[in-house]
Amino acid sequence: MIKYNLVCKNCNNCFDSWFSSSKEFEKLKKKKFVNCHNCNSVNIQKSIMAPNLKNTKKKDTTQLRDMKKINKQLIKNQEYIKKNFEYVGDKFAYEARLIHYSKKNKKKGIYGSANLSDIRELQEEGIKTEIIPWIKKNN
């Protein structure tokens, strides 16, 4: 759909009208179906009009606000994990297997880093793991 600002050349009446395309406007004008609402004249021309642009600023600020909310929640989750779990660094896969196969009840769960192949292997062995995005506070 396209919106045109139209001007009647007889009475100088300005009005807007919607058309499916610019070709459609030309076709209707040629058949004299486009007329002035004021004087019923068919002597109508398109006037200069400003393009209708999307307001991207609103979308950008909404996305930025959502990202800030997500980051805030991630940092809150990280603080909880640091407080309630034991950090094992890059020995995560080894420590997870040790806990799983020794059947010992640890007082605290563990967290650390592991590559995707280690995570897949742990899951294949029946060891539950979760991947949590880890961000720095200043990001």
C-alpha cells in the first residue's frame, strides 16, 4: 500500500488517499476514478510528500533496555552461584565425574569451565550439567 498526498487543480483542495501501488494510482486516474471530494473534479495531481520512515530509535531503546535487564539477571545468578557453589576452574569435568562415581554427598555443588565435548561426554555418562552464560560485571 502507498499513501499519496493529492491536490485538486480546480479548487486547490489537498487530501490523502491510499493505493495498492503507483501503477494502480495511474490506472485509476486514467479511468477518471480519482476525484476531488470537495468539487468532484478529476483534475487531480500528486503533490510532493515526505517518505514514511520507521521509528528505529524506539526499537533500539527497547532492545537496549531488555539487554540491560537480561545482564542484570545474569549477574544476579552469577552472584548466587559464587555464594552457594564451589569453584573448580577448568577441572570441572574431572570433579563432576569424581562426585558422580564416588557417590559422595558433597555439601556444595560445583561450577567451573569445560569445553562442549566434555559437557557432551558428561551428559552421555548421565551426569547432569548446565551451561550458563558468564559475563563480567562491567560488560
